[in-house]
Amino acid sequence: MVGGVNHAIAQLADAGFDLVHTFDPIAAAREPGWDHLAGGHRLALLIGNTRALWPHFVAAMKDPALAAEPDPLDRYTERAVDAAFPGARVEYAHRAYDGRYRPFQRLAAATGFGVLVPSQLVIHPIYGPWFALRAVILVDGGAPVHLPIAPPYRCTQSCGAAFEAARDATHWESWLAVRDACSQRAWRYPEDQIRYHYTKEWIPPVEDADPP
């Protein structure tokens, strides 16, 4: 089964979902909102992406059927996960279950993927706040052990100030400012990816003209 999981993880990476964090779902069931994970599987995968997703998604949006979806990125995510893990039990961050969205940020912090800071962002030790959590997949396998990690950096007053300003703001740029307040900016998304994530506005990239 390990080889099959590794192959599926590689397939997800080829679709732009380059973050995979393994955890024990039974242990994670102690976290509020995830008690339904108790029993059964002992291996789960938390799937996410960095800016690596963007070129793959841009290429996929050339498909008119995908571009016509109400939320193409959600559909693209589902297609990629279903193709890599056919028949697996999956829960998506963009779906509501029993009327509620799963608290993915708290799961990420509880299983040692990152640290939940006062702005409610999860900070990863390498990628900072510049990633997205997409899905949890339950598979067969042994239970890994992860401990909560130490804060990868110390929040400053600017982080808290940006969060407080965003809570009363009406413009998406204020929420972007919360992420930008983090000192870890090496993996910041490109501008077109940022705009799409915050506004859902799709601007097709300009194709390179053929040389004369």
C-alpha cells in the first residue's frame, strides 16, 4: 500500500498539490471538529499547495468545461484528488459537512504541520502563510507521529494590527495585508494567483505571440 500511496502523492504533485502532511486520524480526533475521525484508519494525508499550483491550474483552465464551473479551483482540486485516490474517503476544505466547514487550520496545528497564530493563519516553518489547505484523505497504513512544532517566528505588532484592521474592512486587500505582515515572504504567491484566490476573478494569461 505504501508504494500505491507514494505514487498517488506524486500524481497530486504533478497537478500542483505539492504539500502532503501525514497524521494519525485517531489521535487527531481529539481536536474539536474532527471527532468523526476516531476509529478505522490509522493514516491520513493533509493535502495542500504552495504557489506551485498556479501554472498547473492556469493550464487546466484552457478546458472550457472547467472554466465554466461555478468555482473552477474547487472542481480542479476534486478532479485531481479523485484521480490520484479513487474510492478513498476524502473531506475537502471547500465543502460543508452537516452544515459546517471543517476546521482545517486547527487540524494543521494539532498535527504538527504549522502553528496557528492570533490572526488565525497557520504559519509553516518554510512557506510561512503562503499555502492553502485543500483536503484530508484517509488511507490504509501505519500511524505516523508528529508533535506540535515551535513557532517558526515571533508575531509582531504589525501582524496583530493588520488583523484588527481587516476585521472591519470591506476590501480584500486588507486581508491580503494580514498575510503580507508576516516576515516569511519567500513563497508569496504571484499577483495573478493572489487576485484569483481573494476575488475569484479570472484573467486569462496573455499567450506569447508567434515570432514573425
